Amino acid sequence: MKARVTDFFHRHFSKRKLLSVLPSWMKSSATQQGLMFGGVSIISLVLMATVTFFYVEHELKDQNREIVKESQQLATGHHKKVDDDPIEDDEILAVLASGFVLAGVLVSIFTVALVIAMSRISQKRINRIESVLNAAAEGDLSARSDVKYTHNDLARISVSVDDMLSRLEGSVAAMSDISANIAHELKTPITRLRHNLLTLREDADRVEPNLDDAFIEELDRALEDSQRLASIFDALLRISQIESGARRSRFMALDLNNVIETVAEIYVDVAEDAEMTLTVEKPDSPLMIQGDRELLIQQVANLIENALRYCPAGSQIQLRCGENPENGNVWLEVSDNGPGISDEEKERVFERLYRVDKSRTDGGLGLGLSLAKAVAGLHYGHIELFDAEPGLGVRVAIPVR
């Protein structure tokens, strides 16, 4: 019997069914809060009147008992003096005031408790939405708020966020499959093309040493273009992998000073060969962060290679790192005294395959700063350009997590 009653209740009075019959205007948080506070006000008035009534009634009964007691004493001759005003006005006012104060205190406690409960419920929903969005920003598209009912604004937002993430997760999965298929379908023919060109070049030198110079020149150019195409393809896939956040699983505690030292050991000699000077400045204390050592080394290397590529002989390049005392974040910086770039170009140099001087054939892919930006974003940081006066500077800030 009990099971039948429970089943009947859930079938006819379930939360979903009750919420479905609410009119649309009652599914607004502002309307619900207004109705709630209106109900609180009515309950408060009733509570105040009730408490005041019973308190005053209790005090008046005490006064009546005193009057009856004095009347009995007067009748038996114990008292000769008759009190013309047995209940004084001041006493009545004091009783009423005490009643109102007591009722006001109880109503205030009730209202504060109700407001705190409502605020905690709303804040809990907001915190859940925030945590889901933060997880999505870090690459975890599987996080959900798990809200099933759309009974107010926050609930509808939660459901919309879940729907958005579900669609986004499906789109990203489809794009990942497409990217994997493209990688499989293109990487193999590109590698095969380069292998065939290399074989043809070797055969040209070995079998036909007297081939036309124009043919050899075109063949060498085709080899260079195939190598460039393979490099661009690999760099784009690497940037996509970094931006997906998958490399965060490889984060570990590391000292940024060691990253700077590793890069400097290589590029000090490279700068000397290019008739430039690379100087390094770093603090004595460690700069500990959570990060991917390999990607950070590649990021710094790309920034230095950009400076080496676009600065003339005799230029000075500085590699520096440190800690910001205001927020505790660490930073690294690569600056030079070369020609620099215009403010308009600074807005576009982080775009993929964008090059400042498109007429130059220096072997750059236009992806160095794009990769550096992706690595900074992976580490929850940001990258910016600034004028080194003269020259250009690139600064990367990484929060300590």
C-alpha cells in the first residue's frame, strides 16, 4: 500500500511535473525572488503580530493576576489604600515595546536565515557553472553542471551551457577525426614526394652528370619547397595539439632559469656565427613553475630565431627572465636593437603563416610567434610585443600555479 501511494505521488506530483505547469513569467529568477521576498514579508508580519499578541497577552495576564491579588487583599482588610490606576500607561507601553522588539528580532533572524539559504543556493549554482566553464577553458569539454530542470534563469543557463559543451565536444571530436585523417592522408604523400625528389636528385648527379643546370636548379627548388611544406604541416599540427590542452598532462615542476640556460648554451654560439651578440640575464633564485619543459625551450628558441632572422649583423639580443613582485608571476623576455616592426604589424604577427616582409626568402614559416603564443596559452599565460627603443621585444608572462 505504501509503495502504491509513493508511486502515485511521484506520478502526479513529481518535481518535473510541478515545474512544467509553472507559467513562463514565474520561471524568472527576479520574479521568483520577488515572490519569495513578498512571502517572507507576509510571513514576517504574521509572525510579528502573533509573537506580539501572545507576549502582550502573557504580560497582561500577569498584570491581571496582580490586580486580583490586590483586590482580594483589599477585601480581607489587608490593604486600606485603593490604587486608582492599577495598570499604568508606562507599563502598557513597555509591554507593547518589548513585544515588538522581540517579534522584530525573531523576524530578522528568520529573514536573514532565509536570505542566506537562498544566496547559498544561487551561489552554488553560479560556482558550478563557473567550474564547468573553467574546465572547458582548460580543454576538458566533458564537464557538465548536470542540471535537468529549467525552473529559473540560472537553471536555464546551466542547461544551455551543458548543451553548448555537448555540441562543442562533438564538433571537436569530429574535427580531431578529420585532422587525424588529414594527417594520415597528407603526411604520407608529402614524405613520399620528398623521398622521390631526393632519389631523383641523387640519380641526376650519379647517372646523368651533364644534365641542364636549369633542370638541376628546378629540382633543388622542388626539394626546398617539399621540405618547407613538410615543416609547415608539422608545425600546424603541433600548434593544434598545443592549443587543445592535451600537453598539460605532461606538466611538472621546473625552474625557468634552467630553461633559459639550456637555450642560451645553444644560441650564444649561433648568434656569434651570425655576427650578433646574445646576452643572458637571470636571477640567482629559482623561478619555479608548473609547465612543459620541451615546449618552453622551443618557445624561447623560436623567439631568439626570429630576432636572429630579422636583425642585421652587429645587433644585440637580450634574453632575460625574472619574477613580478606585484603578482608573483614569472616572465621571460627576448629583445633586440634591430629594425623592429610597426604597430599595425604587431596586431597580426601572431596569426598563422603571417610574415612581416613577404618578399623575403629567409626560410621562415610565419609560425614561430603563433607557436610561442600557443605555448603561453597552454601555461595559462600571455605574450605581448613592445618597443625596445630601438628594436622589438617579446615578453611572456606565466602565472605560478
